[in-house]
Amino acid sequence: MKTIDMHCDTILRLMDNKDGLDLYENNLSIDIKKLKKGNSLAQFFAMWIDLKNAKNPMETCLKMTDKFYIEIEKNCNHISLATNYKDIMKNNKEGKLSAVLTIEEGGAIKGKLYNLRNFYRLGVRAMTLTWNEINEIGFPNKNEKYRDKGLTEFGQEVIHEMNRLGMIIDVSHLSDKGFYDVSRLSSKPFIASHSNSRAMKSHFRNLTDDMIKILSENGGVMGICFERDFLGDSKNTRIEDIVRHIKHIRDIGGIDVIALGSDYDGSHPNCEIDNIGEIEKLVYALKDAKFTEYEIEKVFYKNALRVIKEVL
């Protein structure tokens, strides 16, 4: 089973490490060896910025971009940048993994569309509009008082420019009102790269049933996240909780709205699927839950690939 995972924080972990770990092999949840074992078609690599601690968010993001390219170039026999569907198909034909570069925190563009365009020129193909702080684009859902606040005027311009460029708009972390603004303004499918069902677990980072329906109607996808706090009440991430969310989302929005967005290397540890190389455990669990091969393929890579093909 091929796999596309729409969110991980591995770049940050590689930047932070003091042990000389690299992308080929490390003790994290994602590396090239594990991606190959998990039959990965493409891995989205997020560049996460914490606005509280980043004096210059754009410079921080540029440093992460450099780290990403250093690792890709060092391992060019195994993995290559992909900026569209054709790149992914070409890399796969050549026996290489595909790496899709994304930004997790729209504050990295510092309120300027030219910065967005320059990141596009550097290969970035998706952007999470906010993380957990207010930025020039909009408001985070973390704080209840921001949930009814939508996109700023600049944020609306960002939506149109990302549509024009061919960049995937990511609404994970965005305020509820911001989600509805994106659904109204975007002319192309958008994603929630790492969000689950709020009906299954009442957490601000999850999507309501109404949001799931709208996302589905817009042709978008949501990446099932392996973060324990978004799934249930267990201290560990249990496969049964992941399957429970997938079942509910299928019932609400249909099978076409579901993808994978593990949040590996950015979420709590102690997941029953310890790393991307063990992703087949989820295949078996879905089969046990009476999902068909056709449905599992859609969840694992076909739905994400459809959005990539249409938007990029």
C-alpha cells in the first residue's frame, strides 16, 4: 500500500538535534529508511515556526528551508523534491521518495505577498495559515475568544494568491470562522493537514461535522492525525481510536475526504504505530474494520494525490 503523509515536524527535530542525526537514518519517527519500509509515495515536511520565540519568523523559515535542501541533496539517490503531481510520478518511476515542502505558520511571510511568492519559488507548495498565535492572515482556534474571528483583509488576499500560484491552503489550527472564510473564498480544494473529528473528540484542533461536509463538498481532504489528544482519552495513541475517527468521518463526509497527516516528530510519543515504517498496522486495522481495499487506498494516498494533482 502506497502512503502519502501530509504532515510531519521532522525538519525541526533535525535542526534541533545535537547528535548529528540526518534524514537517512535517525531515532525519530520519520527517516528515509522508515519511509521506504512504509512504502511512502510522498512525505510532506512542515517548517514549523513558533511566533512567540522566533524573533524573525521569515529568517527562521529560511534556515529550515536550507536544512531541508541540505538533507535532500545529501540523500538525492533516495529522495527528491516534488512540487507537483508529475514530480511525484517521475520520482516514483525512478525509485525515489518524494518530499513536499510546507510552511506551518503563515506568519513566516510577514504580511507580504512577495514573501509568499518567494517561498513558492523556493519550492514551498502548502502553507498552514496560522499556528497557535495571531498573525497577519488570521486567528488560531486555540483561544476560544478568537474562534469567531475570520481572515483579515490580507488573509483574504493570501487565499487568492495561493490559488493563483497553485499552493495548497491548509486550515489546521485556523479559527472556526477562518475555516468558513477559506471555504467561501478558495476556488480550489483546500486541506486540514492534521486534524480529526470534533464529534469523536471535543478538541479545538478538530473539525466539526459541518466543516467535514464542507471540506468534502469542496474536494478537500483532512489528514488523520496521530496526536493522542486529538483522538481520545488514552495516554497513548491507540489504533482503535484512529479507526473510530476514520469511520465517523467517512459516515459524515464520505471516503474521499480522508487522508493521513500523522504529525510525527511533532506530537506526543507512545503511538501504537511508532513510526512511518509501521504504517501497515493501520492497513490491517482498517481491513479488520471492514474497510475495502479501494477505501484504504483512498485514505492512504489516492485522496491526497488527487488534491495535489488538482491544486499544484
